Amino acid sequence: MEFTEVIRKRESVRDFEDRPVPENILKMVLEAARLAPSASNRQPWKFIVVRDALKRQELARSAGGQHHIAEAPVVIAAVALMPEYLMSNGVPSYPIDIGIAVDHMALAAADQGLGTCWIGTFDQQEVRKILGVPSAYRVVILLPLGFPRSGHGPKSRKSLNQIVCYETFKDDLDLTIPSGF
Amino acid sequence: MEFTEVIRKRESVRDFEDRPVPENILKMVLEAARLAPSASNRQPWKFIVVRDALKRQELARSAGGQHHIAEAPVVIAAVALMPEYLMSNGVPSYPIDIGIAVDHMALAAADQGLGTCWIGTFDQQEVRKILGVPSAYRVVILLPLGFPRSGHGPKSRKSLNQIVCYETFKDDLDLTIPSGF
């Protein structure tokens, strides 16, 4: 699919069809993560592919009962291997690295007609235990993946005027959150 | 361009041609950021488009003399407006939100034949001062943008076997950083 169409089509999906993700599509999604850039090209990540139904139910419970985690045929857990590193600007690099890699996967999934949903609302300790992740590492995002049963339609977003300024910062003081997404 | 080609072609560019970025292409790049997802759809970001040559030189100095910041015709500074928010998994959401939006821009730029480079190595206070960013906000990434003078060729990345595991975490203990990127 054309890149601009992928960007327009990607949306958060919380309602999945009950059919598996073909192996070749899963591989394309993971390959997109593999090619993602990271700070100093460290690639400080692991992606755990969870298909086991019981494990997905446990993950859903650890995420406050978000049922789409159990219903999606695949959940990818993105794990940061170097969660302590700060860039010189004072910002931790691991959420950016993982954010880029997961964004690549979410877009690659949309390119293949699949839906995803970014999930950061879960109990870190419980998810680590379910997936056997050592405490030195951090689970950053759970990404359910599957064929969407339904879509949302147009995105609710701020306008370019509200988010872009030129040469210097300009605060339009409009921090209203658009309804829905 | 096809999505998979964009993912393959995007690379870090540090050598830019001395010609401006057409307004319509800059707008497409910013539009890709506008459509990016964010935690609870808060869109907690501002993107400062810097074209002023003196400002770009100042930014380059604040980033340890990275000359491509001054040489690129455009630098986009991505600013987090809510840098304090932690997700329930203990991970700050702002670097993920900004990471996704900047990834959309870097990919949209590649789609249009432009090059970018993620820069997180800079003095936060100095950059805030140069761009007039209030101290409550945080500059997360500087993204030089322009026509690339030269490319790197094939990416140096770990293999899928090294970064993917199934059902539970598996540490292959291979944290070797491939040379180059």
C-alpha cells in the first residue's frame, strides 16, 4: 500500500476477528521492527510473540481486563533491554527506541490489512512474570495484532495550526483533548 | 512509495544538499505527525520548524557541534507538552508519543525522497532558550530534514532470531552492537 494511505488507515483496533495471523504477515511485521532505527543503533529490544490463549488471557487480566488482548490471535510484547540509559538531553532513550520499533510494526500491520492497539496500561510485575522477563528489563508496550472486525472511521486530531509553530515556541494554550480516537 | 520500500529506504542522513525543502513536502511530513497516535489521544506535542540559518547554527552548537543540524535547510524540534505523565506500567508516555510522531515524520520524509537524522544529544537548557520553550515542557528530538547528498547503503541490524522470541522471554545473551548504521 502507498505510505500515505498506511498513515491514514492505521487506527487503534479493539475488536478482532477470530482467525489467525498468517505466518508470512507476522514475519513482515517483525521485519519492520527489525529495520527500525535506535539510539546509537543499539537495537536494545526483544519482541515476544504470544499466541498461547491462556497467556493472552493472563495478559488481559494484568491489563485491567482489556478483553481485546485475549481476543487478538497474537500479542507482541515489546521489551526494553537497556531501560536505564539517558540521552544527554535528559530524556530516557528506551521509550523512544521501543516507540519507533512498535510504530514500524503498527504501520506494517496496517499495510497488511491488520489492526493493532498500543497498550501501556498494565501491571509491570505481573506481565514480567507471565512472560518470564528478568527484572533488569522493562516491558514497554503490549501490541495485540489481528484482523479488525470493525473500524473507527475518521481520526480526531488537532489541526496543524495547533501543533506546528515556526522558529520559536508558541503556546496557543489550546490543550483541549479532541473526543474519541 | 510502497510502505515496505519506505521502511527499507529510511536511513540516518548527516550530509544534506544545499537546497530548500518545498513547502508542500514539509506539509506532508508534518501531516504524518499530526495523524500519529498518542496515549489517550492527548497529542501532547508541538513541532517547531526552524529554517533560520543563525538558529540552526546555535542548535548545532548546543548539540556538540553536529554540523548537519546547521547544514540541513530545516530542523524540526519535537517538544513534549506533558513530560510528567507515567503510564500504569511505570513507563513515561512522552518519549513514546514523541517517538511515534517523529517516526511518522522520518518515514514520510523518506517517502518523499528526503533524509532525516534523529538527534537526542543536545543541551536541554540551551535548546529551550534558543527556541523559547518554557521550562515545563521538554525538547525530546531535533530532526534535521533535507535532500540527502549521499546514502549509507544496507542497514546493519541484528537478525530476527536475535530479537524475536515466542511465548516467553529468551535471552540469547548476544547484546553485541553491529558496527555502523
